[in-house]
Amino acid sequence: MTFQPCIVVPVYNHGAGAAKLMAFFAPIGLKVFFVNDGSTDDTRLRLAEIETKYPLVNVIDRKKNGGKGAAVVTGLRAAHAAGFSHALQIDADGQHDARDVPKFFTLAEENPNAVIAGKPEFDASIPTGRLIGRYLTHIWVWIETLSFTIRDSMCGFRVYPLDPAIRVIEGARLGHRMDFDPEILVRLHWEGIRILPLPTRVIYPEDGTSHFRLWLDNWLITRMHIRLVFGMLWRVILLRAGRFGGQDDLRKVS
């Protein structure tokens, strides 16, 4: 596989954060897809300025806000259509340490068939409720995959090999909001794709704005886990019934 990476950034009302990211992206010299997910402030103007200043930047506008997952999917599809082999996903809200971007690409190039998934190292800024929620999701994901391979499924700082990622996106009805990040990792694991963790610092900036909606997003995540658990059980039943020869056949079950 020829390693041809790019960067995908979902953006919703974080135009200033997108501009800050370019200070880290510009020296790397890779194509950057900013996906404006129907922002309601001056984000579109800020992104237009970035696109004018940096020839390697491509801004994609979604007219209506569809959620983080929908924006990431838009970016991944654009990257794949443009011929890139891998895409790094990173948020524009300042939580992720963009200084680690080269580390992600190095590990991805060494393991081109694997997903490189950020494993957060939190400081005291993380809200207690969010931390508890993350660990509950970890437990569900370990049940859904029958393994501890995925160390953190919620971190949106990761590198996808685009061919398998697009296959999963086109073959399953993935969540469009905060449920997207854990679901696509579980489904890629079901496809036999390795998930390699990479420790990275994650913060919750004091002046940052989170678009996590407590009740709706928690409900969507809960519904997603119920759906995945039943999908996992169905695979186990079919395997035990002898209708499939092994893991390769289980991957064919949607």
C-alpha cells in the first residue's frame, strides 16, 4: 500500500480553533479537509481565509448541521475520492494535542492496515461526569468486541486506513453524532482491522465550547451500544451454530 495521508477536521463554530490548527499542519505539508458542519457563527469566513492562505486546504460546506459523525464521514469520503490512502481525524475545539500529529502518521505508516486510535492522557480539566461516561462506554465496547483491543473508543484523534473505513461507512448505518467514533471502531474491529492505541494528551480548555449534548448524545450512544451488542450476539450464535467457518465469515454479516 502506498502511504498517501491527509487530514480531516470536522468544524462546528470553532473557526478560531481551525486557524490555530493550521500552525501545526502547515509545516507538515499535507492536504487538509475542513468540513464546516453548518456553523452558525463566523466560522465559514474564517475557513475561507484559511483556504485562501493555504493552497493545501480544502473547505467543504455542509448547509445544515448533521453532527460530528456526519461531518467526519463527509471528510473521509472526500479524502478517499481524492485518492488518499489514510486520513487523520482531529477535532477543532482544542482538546487534542496537535503536536502529536507526526507521531500518529509515523505509526500509521509503519502499520498501514491498522487504525491508529488516540488513547487519552487526561489532566484535571476533564469533568467527572464525562470521565465516568467514557469508562462505561469502554466496558460496552469490550463486550461488543469480546476483547480489550480498543483501549479508548471515544477519542476523535485517530488515523483511518481509508479503504476499510469507507467499506464500513457504506455498509452500515453509523451514528451521525457523538456515537460515530465508538461505533466505527467496533465495526472496523469486526472487519478484522487492527486498532493500535497511541497515548496522547487530551484537555478540556477553560474557554472551550463543547457540543456534547448531555441527554441526546448519551441516549444516542446508549442506543448504539444496544444495537452493537445484538450484532455481536448474532455473530456468536451463527458461529456456534456452525453456519460460518470462522472470523472471516463473521465479517460478512452486516
